Amino acid sequence: MARTFIEKIAQKMRIIPDLDRAHSSGSTDELRKYPNPDDWHDHVELDAQEWPKMVERRFSLVPTTCFNCESACGMLAYVDKDTGEVAKFEGNPHHPGSRGRNCAKGPATINQINDTERILYPLKRVGKRGEGKWQRIYWDQALDEISTKIRASLKTGAKDKVVYHVGRPGNEGYVERVLKAWGVDGHNSHTNICSSGARTGYSLWHKHDRPSPDHSNAKVILLTSSHLETGHYFNPHAQRILEGMIDGAKLIVIDPRLSNTASMADHWLPTWPGSETALFLAWARMILERELYDRDFIENWVNWEDWLQADHPDEPKTFERFVELLLEEYAEYTPEFAASECRIPIEQVIEAGEVVANAGSRLSTHVWRSAAIGNLGGWQVARALHLLNVLTGSVGTEGGTSPNSWSKFSPELFDEPEAPDGWNELHFPPEYTLAHYEMSHILPHLIRDGRGEIDVYFTRVFNPVWTYPDGFSWMRMLEGEDSIGCHIALTPTWNETAFFADYVLPMGHASERHDINSYATSAGKWVAFRQPVLREFARREGRDVKFTSEVNPGEVWEEDEFWNELSWRIDDGTMGIREHFMSPYREGEKITIDEYYQYTFERVPGLTEAAAEEGLDALGYMRKHGAFLIEESTYSKHEEEGWPTPSGKQEFYSNTMVEFGYPEHSIPHYRVKSHVHPDNLQGEDEYCLLPNFRLPQHIHSRSANAKWLVEIGHRNPIWIHPKDADKLGVSEGDLLKIETEIGWFVDKVWVTEGIKPGVVGCSHHIGRWRRSQDQGNKFLSNEVQIEDIGGGKQKMRTVSGVSPWESEDPDTNRIWWRDGGVHQNITHAVQPDPISGAHCWLQKVRLSRPSKDEKYGDVEVDTEKSFEYYKRWNEMAKQRETHPRRERRPLWMKRPLSPKMEHWYIED
Ligand code: SF4
């Protein structure tokens, strides 16, 4: 290619690279394409740091997956062949979910693995729990001591006293298998502070408890909130929303806050929190009135006749009569009613409603966290949203919304132990009959209420002291050695919960562990391999590695090997545990990690054949490419599989709700007013605090040590509308005291029209802390002092903000920010929805100017009040506790780890 005169001069002066210079991959005058996987072990590129010198560096590119949010995007680790270290992470173009792209959190994995404060060795506490004194121990000691405690617990016959509590999951059944091998009903999750509201709503329709929107092919993209698209499935969904919009799709975002996604929308509807159901039912009525429904889909796949039979037995069982009766049933859901409940103009209700009503089979919808996890009755938001898909016939269609399980690969494991022979009532208390899933956020209160205790408690990449509401109750529970016999924190990095552990065991980050991933990020089905990249690099270099800890930094283990080793040691030869950890390939010998994955990948449909084309086996293929597309598209599976509900259809009418004591919820309705509905607030003096949104560059607990991410976002001010700011007499940067039901905190304000009047917002991903005796996360944590001020009251005060420090990373001494934000979750009372079990995150708050001695970052909480407040919410569930046929919960509903069937029944 001929160069212009200017280009030639610029090349000569080295202002731009030598465009004609042949580089090592052989390309001459074109921009180089992505390196071919066959060259991934021998990739050469120029060192950007050395510019303008032309210094070549040699890399081995090893695929793995990101561990920073659930969606497990593909990454390529650039392993420097000379130093043997990871130099950077970029996207893996062979990953069908992320297609070569990452959000900011993916490449920031390099910060996490190079964090100078990370935990490198097993630690055991010395002194009292929470005192901050630690002793380095060897893995052997940790494994021996912990396995002895577990063995002692199992030998009592208890099935509910060894518990694994997971924060960030992502290993597709590995630990569930381990718990089954131990025979315990010991799986706990974070689901009910996250997705259980929406899951309940979806589950009532079709058992599948999550949606998978096909944004790329949609005509209308309807998002209730932005959380998923800006924070969780950020990258895979964001790129597909953009694709859809480029092809002409309209984007509608419903959110009281102008999120990044809302700012890109064609229609932003800032509804009052909890009113979304009213809006969707008004739109449902518009669809019915205009006869824009998909008669064929409804007639064949929805149990509308069951509703007629139950509520209108004397009416003719015709489809026409069903529509007429439904219009009568929904007569109250007029656009005027929706506008009034949502506090938005009626024109907006009608205008956006017209767009939805005319979407036909290409309506992709989603609700994640946000309204569904914010409000009392939030589950009905998901149920009403899915009704729009049902009416438009956009369930399972191209451009529509499918059940997520259609796109999720479920691995076949080499050994399936029996289901546990017991039921853990600390996880599924009998009064929460429909909870999705474990009632984890009320665990400290259940224990305080004398409803059980735990012998051995694993927290795994899980930080409830900080991420959950009512953190002081968690501290109190964890400090009590009578209620929690032994607490083991499995974590790659320090967190507020690990401060209260007996053992802190260092686990690997994304590039230091094995996992199988598969998520419904699009309309296809894929499987991906999170692999420890230095182990794969060593293998490529011909070195034999037995355990991943041999190549990980310090003595960082990977969990899979930890569980295998621990399980082996628990069994004294009489317990039948070891038999579940035997090689499927070598008779009578312990399984290796490679064998585990080999077995699973050999059973992925089509993978062995694809591997053979490259002269590889299935494991070899996954090591090389990191991901495999199992199905291009997964539409319309109900035509072969039907729906796994009691009626075998989409359940417009739920007999389950009737049987379990909630007959008023037999069909989608707006029967529950949120606890933050204007009728439940005390006039204009009370506000709704919206805490459940994230800054897109942060995850809950593990981004505080990612310096690039922290530099972008490190504060969580109170979003307040100018009208409310005027009313309160505050302006930008002023302090505000926010009083919740159980305490208060002091934060600065950000005056913005990006939040609805009457609502204040505060992201709950900032405000990390450590006490003087604690370590870690100094990029983002304030040093605080915690004081027991009597009567159950606890006070937290910031001693100092963020400051630079000397370390082997020069960047730690270049920190320019001083503000680490404010911990607000700890002032929130638990508010368990009596139906879904979800924590209702939104808080009723009073706002005022703080007094002179109340400073920025101050927090105070009354733990006695929080216990009493919990009991009031708990009472709502108890009042409706109903067990038809003695069933603890509907037999058809999911549990992540299901015990034997006989335990699904309440004993007489
Ligand atoms: S969206 Fe971002 S954080 Fe989530 S897996 Fe992908 S790269 Fe990682």
C-alpha cells in the first residue's frame, strides 16, 4: 500500500509505527487480525511500554473466563514466555457469550492477581474471633483440623450443621456434589438478597426461574431496571442490546434512576418503586383491548381454562369468554391508574404501552434485582412482566424471551452421590413455603431466635458482614462461638466477613482456578472453561503440574482440589465419602482434577467431534479454545419439551398459590402495595431510599483491590432531586443524615435530575471498611472504629479515609483519592418478603441535616431494634403458613440442593 508523504515522514520520525514493517506473524501492510489459536503459544507483539523502541515480547495466550460477575466472559491471559508471568488479560474471541469483548472488570483481573495485599497463605486466628490476630499455618494443618471438625459433626448424625455459604457461584454443581457426598443439606446462597424476587415470579409461570432475552433480534427491548445491563450481565447483554438497537429495536427502560442504560433509551419511565406491576397490567389490558394478543400461543400453551374452571365454573370454556372475563378482571388497570401509581404522565404510559403492545413475538424483556428485589411483593413485577410476553406470544421466540435453562448447559458429573437425608430449617424455615431459595439474610436472626446452630460454616467468596443488610447482626452471630462452632473463609482477598473467621484460606482469582461455566447470555447454549492459566502454560511448556497451587502465587489453592482433599481426609474409612472421589478412569485411585474435567467435557454434545477435527480430545479443545458453542439457538423448546409445571402449561392461573395460602394471587394482579408505596410513607417527611444499584465498574466485594476500577469509582453519594434538595436546604456536597428503621448514616449529597423526586439513591457497592487490626483493600476502604455504645447499639466512625502507602507496586503510593464512601447496608433492616423470601432492599428513610458531632461516614445501628423489626416481617409469613398434604413447599419448585423426597414433608 502506498504511503502518503505525511505518513512516510511520520513513520521516519517514529511518530506513528512503521506501517510497512513486516512483523513476526508475517502480515505486512494490513492491520493484524486477532491471532490464530494455532499460534496462541507462540504469539509475538511489540511492548507498548518500550515505545518508541521496537521491543518484541513473546507470549503464550491462554484462555480462561472472568470471575468478576456471573456471566463468565472469555478472557485471554497473555503469559510472558520469558518471565512466566501474566502480563495482561484481553477478550477471548472464541467465547460465544462475550465474543472477544469484556467490560472494565475483566481486564482488571490483572490488578487482582497482582494485588500486593492479597492473601497468600492459610491463616488461623489467634486470640478472640474478630480480634484481627492471625498465624500462618500449613495447608496440612488446616485440612487436618477442619476435616476433624466436620467428621465430628457428621458422626453425630446431624444433616444440617455443616454449611457452605456461597457468594459468587460459578462451578456448575461441583460443591453441591461434595455436600451430597458428605450427606448434608448444607448449601446456602446469596440468592434472596439478589434474584429470588424475580425468580418467584418467573417460577410461578413455568418453573424456569430466570429469563433469557434475545435482545439482538428484538423489535422492542423492555428492561425493568438497568442492573443486569450495567452491572451483572453487563458485557454480553450490552453488546446485544446495541445490536438490536442498530437494527431498529426500541429500548424502554423502567427505573426511578437515570442509569447508563436508561440514558440510552427511547423511553425512560421513572416509575415510583414498586408500581411497575400496575404499569404492566395496564399494558396487558391495552393488548387485550386492541386484540393484539397471540391467540394461538395462549390457547395452546397457557392454562387459561384452569382459571375459568376455578373462578368462573358456570361460564362457557371458550377462549373468547376468557378474554372478556379477563378484561373485566383487569378493569381497574387503566392507563390513568398506572400513571397515578407510577407517578408518571399518562401520555408516557400510553406511548410506551403502544410500542410494547405492537412488539408481537419480538419483545425481549428482563427484570433482575431492582424492583423485583426492592419491594414487598416485588415478585409480582416479574410475573406481570412475563404476562406481556405471554400475551404477545413472545415466549421462546426469536427476538423474544426464553427460559434461561434452555440456554444453560448442565454438566454430567462422574459420580452423583445420594440426596441428603435431612432438611435444614435454618435455610428453609417452614413458614417461607415459596421462598426462592435459602433464607440466608435472616440467618443471624434465626440463630438468635434459638432455631438452630452451625458446627462448621464455610463462607466462600461471600461477604455478608458488608454486602448484606444489618451487618452488625452478622458480626454478632459470627463472634458467637456457641452458634457458629468454626468459621472458615474461603476467599482470594480480605473482606469484612473474613475478619471474623477462624481460618482464612486463600483461593484463586479467575486465572488461578478451574470451573465450568454456562450462562444464558444469548439465544444459544455454550460451555466455557475457567482454567488456571499458569498451569496450562506449564503443560504447554512440557512441565508436569500435579496441583494448581504449584503454579499459583504463594500457597493459593484452587477450590476444586481443596474440596477433594478435604473430603478424602474427613472419611476415616467408615463413612463412605471417599468412594465419591475415585477416578472414573483408574480403578481404586483418587480422582485428579484433570480427570474430573475430562469426564465432563467428553459428555458435552458435539465437543468430542469438534475436538477430533483438530486432532484433540475434548479437554484439549477446551484448554486450547476456552469455550464451545453447543447450540446456535435454543428457541421454541416447549414444542418438544412442554412446560415443567403442574398443568404442563404456562400457568396464568396458579393452583399452587391457592393451595399454599395465597388465593388472592392465583393470577397476576397488583394486590400487594410495596412497603415504600406512598400510602406507607409518612407524608413528605419520609422518602424511599433506592440502594440496590451498582456502579458498573464494581462488583460487590472483590473489586476493592482492583486499582484501575477503584480509581474510576470510589464514592457513593446520595442522589437527590433538586426539588428535594431545595426542600431540605442542601446543595451539592452537603452532608445529609439518612435514618432507616434501625439506625442512620451520614453521607454527602449529589443533586441531580437523574433521580425521581421523593426517592433518594445510593449505590451499595462502596463504603468498604477495615479496623486498625485488619488488613487488605486499602485502595478503597476507610479505617473505622466500631464501638458498642450499650443497649444493643453499635457505632461506626471513620478514623481515616484512603491514603497512599509504600509497596512493591509503585501505584499504591500514587493514590490521589481520599474518600472511600459510606457503608449504608449495615443500617438497613432485614425485610423478608413472606412469599418469595427476598430481602426487600428499598428502605423508608427520614432525611435531615446532621448535628455538629455527626460526621461524614458515621453509622449507628440498634441491633435490638433490628431483631424486633425482623420479627414483625417474619410474622407476615407465619400468619399464612400453609402446608397442603404436609408439603413444606411445592414439590415441583426448585431447590439448588434437594434432599430426599421424604424430607419435603413436614413431620406430624
Ligand atoms: S461482564 Fe465484565 S465482569 Fe462480568 S464476566 Fe464479563 S468481563 Fe467479567
